Amino acid sequence: MAKQTNGEANLLTLLQNMRPELHDGEYVFCVLEPAAAADLCLSPIGQFLEEEGWTLILAKDEAEANHLDSAFPCRKITLKVHSSLDAIGFLAVVTEKLAQQGISVNATSAFFHDHLFVPSERADDAMRVLGDVVKQSHRSQ
């Protein structure tokens, strides 16, 4: 198991070191009843239980192979900096910059990194925006 450290909380340091990485493949969001999901052999990369159902983030191919209704075909971008779970403002800055360019984003935080799910057709644009955020943060020292 990976060593659990607190991660970085300084906003400027996070922005300067986030190293966005665009992953191969396309993902979708699906929602299932928990009992129905138990009958399937799925490999979600993200999941969350809500009152309305179990939200899964799945590879698009896997969702299609299991004949699941899905929404939001997207690409995953990982911000490759170990961000603290209690860092303040990091995702707010990043998502605001994407919003200014008309790019929607679903952000998910895990223990080590933050992950952004952006519309598939806007993934390259999102990477450019994130690269600009890194450059601008270096100039603002």
C-alpha cells in the first residue's frame, strides 16, 4: 500500500506542479440500482452511491458491452500533483479557467490526485487551458 501523506495544500505550488495528463480511452457516467449492479461484473474507475442510485464512471466500451444507459462521453485528465484533501481553491481555479473557455468538467478527488472528466471533443482544448494555467502560475511568483 502507498504511504499516506498529507499532500500539498499551497495553491500556487499546486498550480505550478499539477502536470495534467490526458488518459487514453473514453469514459461515460452510468447510474444503476445497487442490486442490479451486483449482478454485473464491472470495473468502474469511480463510483458514488446517491439516493437515486449508484453512479459509476466506466470505460465507454465496458458500458456498451453491458448494454448500460450512459451519459457524458468524456476523457479523463489527471492532475499529477499530490494534492491535499483539504487544499483550498485548487479545483476552483482549474474549473473556473475551463469554464471561461466553455469547457464543462466533472471533477473527482481521490487520495493522491484530482481527476477531471471533460467532454471528449474538448479534451485537447482542456489540456491547452491547463497548460496555460501552469505557465501563468509560474509567472505570478
